[in-house]
Amino acid sequence: MKGSENNIIISAENLWRVYQLGQQEVRALSGVTFNICRNEFVAIMGPSGSGKSTIMNLIGCLDSPSKGKYYLKGKLVSAMDENELAYIRNREIGFVFQVFNLLPRATAFHNVELPLIYKGAKKKEREEKTRKALEMVEMLDRMKHRPPELSGGERQRVAIARALVNEPSILLADEPTGNLDSKTGQEILKLFNKIHAKGNTIIIVTHDNDIAQQAQRIIYLKDGKIEKDEKKGV
């Protein structure tokens, strides 16, 4: 089934990712097939070595499958060259990582603005979109502060604003609460729910069941295969 059909934004068909380590062949993914619709909130879960990071890298166009097809919004991503993949990464996918990856000497505003600078947006557009993204994560009043002056939760909010600033089709988060205490982690999850309610498609990769339970749907991976794909009654 291709991504152009109805409401499907991501379609993965029989995805394999095999790494060659010297003489040894390592199967990180073994024939994974799934679809994700617009405005779904999906958690991809599994123990270490289950293929979570590999599937995140494929969805995020940071890696290409060894075999199989990956469609994003109806386009065959698995056949794209590096320039096309870079374009998709910049325009269609917002990344949120466990480590915040913020520039320590830049203000929160400038950190969020950076993707728009890379995109070549004009100053007025950059300012409007950056303020809108910071407002969404409730960090407008802290926009002149630099990362060392912010708490861990505030830094993650800035990182989420940066991921949202290009208005991507998909927000892809890798263990987004991994470096936060449980109270701050819950606040960040509430923020993801708020973003989801505004129409974003969200995919969270996690090994934490409490985080996964926040999603509408959980895809469980084990040994590079989908063990279970569970939709909750949302």
C-alpha cells in the first residue's frame, strides 16, 4: 500500500536493514511492514537491539534500507539520492533527540531559527515562525536565554520548537524524556499531546512503557521484526 492512498503518510513495505561487520552479517531489521496515518501518535518500542534505532533512522531518512520500499507522502524515499533525502529531512521531518543538540552560545531564539536560516527564509518569515514555535512550547518569555541558563526541561522544549519551526509533516522523537527527571518528562509528554492535538503526526521511539502508553498506537519490535502492533481505544 502506498502513501498516496487516503490518509497514509508513511508506508513501509518489507523493510530490511543488514549491516556487514567484517565476515559477519547483522540483520537489524528483517522484513518490517507497517503504515502510519496523518495525525497518528505512534510509539515504537522494544528492548536494546530490537531495531528501534534502525527503524528511526530509516523513517527519518538518515539511512536507507538494504531491501524493501519506504514511501513518505506517496513518494518512494528508498529510491532517493542524498540531495533529495537532505531536502526531505529539512522540510518534512522534525527531529527531537535525547540529547538536546542545542548550540550553547546561541539564544533559544537563534537555536530555533537555525533550520529556517538553512532553508533560506527571509528575516520576517524567520521571526514570525520562530516566535510561533516558541509560543507553542511555552518558551517565548525565555527566548533570549542561552542553553546553559535553562533547565533540562526548558532545553528540550527549545529543541522541540526547533523541530516544529519548519512545520514538518512528522515529528520524530528518540527517547525524548531520557535525560529528564520523571516530573519534567511528564510535562514534555503533555507537550507532545498538545502538539498532536493541533494535527501533527508524532512518532516516539522508546524503551519506556510509561512513555509508550501515552501514544494511540504501539508498535513492538523484537529481533528486527514487528512482534505486535497495538492500537489503543482513542
